[in-house]
Amino acid sequence: MASNQPTYDFVLYGATSFVGQIMCEYLATYEGEDVSWAMAGRSEQKLLEVKQRIGLDVPHIVVSADDESGLLAMCEQTKVVITTVGPYALYGESVVKACVQSGTDYCDLTGEPQWIKRMVDKYHAAAQDSGARLVNCTGFDSIPSDLGVYHLQKLAIERTYQPASQIKMRVRRIRGGASGGTVASLLNVLKEAKNDPALRKALVNPYVLCPDGHPFSVRQKNHKSAEYDDELQMWTMPFVMASINERVVHRSNALLGNRYGENFKYDEAMSAKNKSIAKKTTFGLGAFMVAANISPLRALLEKFVLPKPGEGPSKKEQLNGMYDMRFYGTLINGEKIEVKVEGDRDPGYGSTAKMIVQSGLCIAHDIPDAKGGFWTPASVLNEALIARLAKHAGVTVEEVSAA
């Protein structure tokens, strides 16, 4: 954290983005602890419009992502920078650099593993020196997965003094829409991978985000098709967020001193009511990925089908959204544990907005002794964030009692 006396607990950079505006609405009625914060973005007109629409009386800072001195000045005023400005691979590095240079804490909503790796490789040592704590993936990707695994392993270690050697996450129910920002980030990852064979190879490595020298080598399950899980007695299909969530979980294991074990296995999939649904959904997802990798088809998708940046689910869709994710593990004594992570809003926006705000406040208020560097939610926020999410964000992480 910066050594000066900052004015704000956090600055919300990207306050006029789709998710940024939802965060502003959440903060306008927030009744938790006292919070001092400011909005920031590149357009003063848009910042003022958001403030007027919501009825906010908070300061604002005008700064663009290419203004290094302006970003440093912003960082000097705050304990934490929360940034929603993506795709992060295109617009995120300057904010990371400013936070690292100034020793200011940071959290984001990225789901772009290739960008996280570049930032860790480039800035981790400097962040350790400056004391800046940077926490990636503090939204739906990847807080539910990261904290769900952390909590199950905590229970396992408490009961047997050993972690579960394997955990399976299955999305039991999910309801919510996508935004243009999320789509833009996904398409950018596909574009980068198409043009870079080395990147394509790295992205299929489940340990790509783990620190150098990690001991992990066990082969991980990769869900590519519809299939029946005999152990859990359910049909499964690929989960689009698994590609980032699984890598964050393995990085957490490494940062926690291999707490989950050197041979830990983890995989994610969606559950399906029957074989037909599993196969049809898998086919649809596969067709989309093929189209997104072919330039002319991708252009048509972007123009006519997919939401554009700044667009996303309606307020009704956000309120009616939800998710129920289950984590299954078997202990060395044969006992089975099931943990549920449940959210009360659509995952990508209504719930994500609350999760990242609470992550920023957790960094600002709850982890004074954490060292500088790049972290994951579970490796540095863990218990404190679980408590905050239950109290202030409508997200619960809890064991499911046996019937």
C-alpha cells in the first residue's frame, strides 16, 4: 500500500462502463462500513451524467489510460484502485504500472490469462518492492471458484489434516446475460491466440499462471464434450469460464504453499438435466467458438449478434439472475464434502459488481499485513472476503449438509 496518507479507500476507474455504473448504484445505497471513494474515467461529461442519474455526491477524477502522470496522481490519492477498463490486454497495463510504481493496491475483473501472465512476469518483483498488492479476477471469474475450492479444502484439512486430492465443480444453475465488455475480452483472447502459436500452447497449460518453480505436473481433466459423470451421476457439458477459473485455482494452490497438494486435480463443468441438453448446448458452444475464430464470421457476430461494449443485461435480468455452483471432494477417510457457492444476482454484472467492491474494501481494510505482489482472491483475501460477501454482497460459501 502507498506510504502516503490517501484520501480515498478506493477509486473506481471505469465508473462509466456497464459494470462500473452498476457498482456506482450499489455504492449509492451501501450501508456497510463508512467508505470514502471517488469515480474516475476519461470523460468528465459521462462521469457527471452517471453521478446525476444515480444521485451520487462523490468526487470524480478525469484521466485516460494513456496518461501516465495522471494515473500516478490518481493512485497517490487512494488506498486501492478498482478498475473495470477492459479488455485488459488492450487497456489495462498502464493502470497496473501506475499502481506498482506508487505502491497502491489494485483489483480488477479480468478473465484474460495471457494478460495476467504478462503482468506478473513484468511487474511482480517491482510490486513486491513497492508493497502494492494486486488481486486479479475479483468478479464472477474467479471468486466463486477460488473461494469454493479454498473453503472445501479448509474443511478437509480441519477434519483429516490432509487436503482433498481432487475437487470437481459443477454449475448446477445459472441465469444471467452477457455484456459487450465481456464479449470483447473473449474475442480479443481468441484473436491473440490465433496469431501466436506460443500463446495457444500456453493457454492450454492448466498451470500457466503458477509461479516459476511450481511442483505441479499431474494431468488435469479438460471438458470438451458432453459426457456422463458416473461418480456424480449427472450429465455434464463444458463451462466457458473454466479456462480462467481452473488456472486461478491452481495459482492459489501455489501461492498458498501447495496447500491443496502437489498432485491436486480440479475441473469445472456445467451440469445438464439430460443427455440431449448436454449435447445440444455443447454443439452450440462449439459452433460459436469456431465462428469466433474465423474473421468474416466473427465480424458478422460482432455486428449483428453479440452485445457491443457498453451494452449488457437489463436491470430486470440482473435482479432475476442467480447462480448455484457445487464443489465435490472426497477426503482420505472416504468422507464426501459438498460446498455450495450461491449468488443472488446475474453472475457477470449484478453479482460481480458487488464482489469487486467488497474485494476492494477487503484489500483496503482487512489485510494490513499482506505483502506486495500479484495475488488471487483465495490466496490473500480468503476468510475476510468470504465473510464480507455473505454480509454485503448476497454471495454465500457454505457446506451442504448431508441429507
